[in-house]
Amino acid sequence: MTGEIREIPVAPAGQRGSEPPAAEVLLDIRDLRTYFHVMDGTVRAVDGVSISLPRGGTLGLVGESACGKSVTALTMMRLLDIPPAEIASGEVWFDGQELVSLPDDEMRKIRGNDIAMVFQEPLTSLNPVLTIGEQISEQIRVHLGVSKKEAWERVIAALELVGIPSAAQRAKQYPHEMSGGMRQRVMIAMALSCEPKLLIADEPTTALDVTIQAQILELLKAVRDRTNSALLLITHDLGVVAETVDRVVVMYAGQIVEEGTTTDVLLRPTHPYTVGLLSSLPSGRTRGTRLSAIKGVVPSPFNLPPGCRFAPRCRFAWDDCRTDVPELVSSSTHGQRARCLLHLPGNEARREAAFGSPGGGGQAVTAEPGPVPATTAEHDHA
Ligand SMILES: Nc1ncnc2c1ncn2[C@@H]1O[C@H](COP(=O)(O)OP(=O)(O)OP(=O)(O)O)[C@@H](O)[C@H]1O
Ligand code: SF4
Ligand SMILES: [Mg+2]
């Protein structure tokens, strides 16, 4: 993502407005398409993405660089420049409201209040001339309308919640007086200080060293358990996903290519791209590994393959894959879905050759079970 972040204006009236989801669904993104109109043409950064998250649920959004993870989150937060961005279609239902068509002032109330976002580099998100206490306090007062005294008490409580020692003294420090790990804790404290219903964390640990990464992840999990905020975690890192979230959505070239429980997707992948991601991990280690080792390159957004977008890199591709556009279909007997022709009737033999078991959802022949940490089993609720 480049460029200044600004608000997206309201979508034309009457374009949206189908039925809201059931009350237990906190977030329901429906067929979202976000395009960028640039000099060389149109980048379909998000191209028909649908994601659902229950209240208090946790979901990981993974995929290689430029597959549309951040643009998905920034679109739902209405934090992109329009133009060059265009929300070509789709709806984002959050807590019973459709966000794409929401007036700006109502969207502002939701942002930072009901939905909070933590970015990769906390230093750029913090104001260098205000103490961290002043920044968190200001946010609390704007969103919760409480007195100065109560806001300050909430600041201290939020800093303590994220494990910052001597919180009262730390609150009086400036961002540059803190380490990267401490600043990320401050960002999480700030995000959680208004008790959001949804926390979006976009690569929250990428800039940190491995030990601090582990601490921040533990913190995210602990705070989530205590506050019951839902968590949408955006990452390259399958180890982080295995340890932190219940469900996973895998994106490739602007589209979802696989989704399911964390255990199913990481231990029994049903899309060749997910298989490739898992195979490319060094055995026995996942965290801190960026997803860059699959053979071939992500297609240019200006020149997408006509059939399956993964076909040029797929070791199981055959002629149909270069002409037929795959839909997201059921790919296992327990709720997994994959965008791959192997899961269509008539392709059973090829599917068995690729995934090793009839019916799909079996252990992929090329995926190493080793890299996925044992903690994954904790998330199995299939
Ligand atoms: N402001 C913009 N103008 C033009 N194209 C953009 C803009 N922002 C994003 N894109 C393009 O949209 C696509 C998706 O980008 P996005 O930032 O969502 O990727 P990502 O999956 O978050 O990648 P990373 O893992 O590197 O953060 C990319 O091709 C990117 O170049
Ligand atoms: S549709 Fe074909 S090319 Fe695409 S992922 Fe499936 S097997 Fe590979
Ligand atoms: Mg990103």
C-alpha cells in the first residue's frame, strides 16, 4: 500500500441494501470488488471477496504480497483514496449496518470505536509530539465522551492490560522513548481502549524480532479472550495463523482461493496454492517466514491468466485450467472451500493424484505436515 490514507466518500444511494446477516454475524463482507484505476490500466486488487466473521471470532487472512489483503481491510474501513480506488461492487455488513453506503460522520464513529486497526509499523501511526498517554486519552475522550480524569484512568488500565510495566510513568513518555515491541503494545492498547467489537491487525508483528513477535501474539490472544473482541489478522506468516486464529482465508491475485478452519487448511489443504505455501516453508519452522518461495511469480494485475489465475504456477494444471474460470466450491466433507477445478465432478482421479485421498480434504502429497506447530490442534472445531 502506498499513498496517503483518506476517507472513501459515500457510495451512490440505492446501489446497495440487501438483507443484513443474522445477529450473531459481526462482519459479513459480500462479493467485494475494489479496483484501482492507474496509468497502465485497472488493478482488480480485491475481486469478489466474501468473508464472514461471528461475534468474538478470529480469522486469518493470508497470501503472498499484493494479493489484496490490506486493500480488503482498508476498503471495509473506508480508508482509501477515491480515485484512484473504486468500490466497484459489494457490501460490508458490520454489526447490522452496511458500511460502504454509510454516511461519513457515522463511519467515523464506527472507526476507532467499534472497529480498531493495528498496523505493521507503530512509529508511523503514533504522533511524535504527544505522549502516548495523551494520545490514548484523546482517542478515549473522542469516542467514549468521558471526563479527562476517567479517560486517564482508562489509559492506565489499557496500558496495564497490554502488559506495560509502570503504566502511569510510561503514559508520560513519547513514542521515540520506547522500543518497537513497546510501541506495538501501545498501539494495541490504543486500539482496545475504546472496547471495539472488531480488531483488525495488519501484519502486527512483521517489523518485530521473533521473541517480541511471540509476546505480541500472546498478548493479542489474551486480550481477545478478556475483551471478546473479534480479530481479523492479516499476515504472510502461516505460523502466526496456526497459533492465533480459528479460521483461515487464503487469497491469491485478489480472490479467495481456499477457506476453512485453521486445522483443516493448514493440515489438509485442498487448493494447490495452499499446498505450495505450506511446502515452501522450511521444515519445523513457520513463524517469521515470508511466503515467497513458491515457484514462479504472482501474475501481473494487468495481465491475468484467462482461466485459473494460479495455472501458470500450478503443478497440477491441465488444459481446462487455462480456459475455465474456477469458482469457490466445497472441497471437503467438513466445510472447506477451494477455487480449483480439481473439486468438480469428473476430476476425481486428478484430485486423488494431487491430494492423496478421495473426496478431497486429504493430506496433500507435497505439503509437509512438519511446519505446522502442534498448537494448531487447539483450534480444531471441525
Ligand atoms: N493506492 C493504490 N494505487 C494503485 N494500486 C494499489 C494501491 N494500493 C494497492 N494497490 C494494488 O492493489 C494490490 C493489492 O495490494 P494490497 O496492499 O492489498 O496487498 P497485500 O496483500 O496487503 O500485500 P502485502 O502482503 O505486501 O502487504 C496490489 O497489486 C497493489 O499494488
Ligand atoms: S484449477 Fe487447475 S491450475 Fe487452478 S489450482 Fe486447480 S489444478 Fe491448479
Ligand atoms: Mg498489506
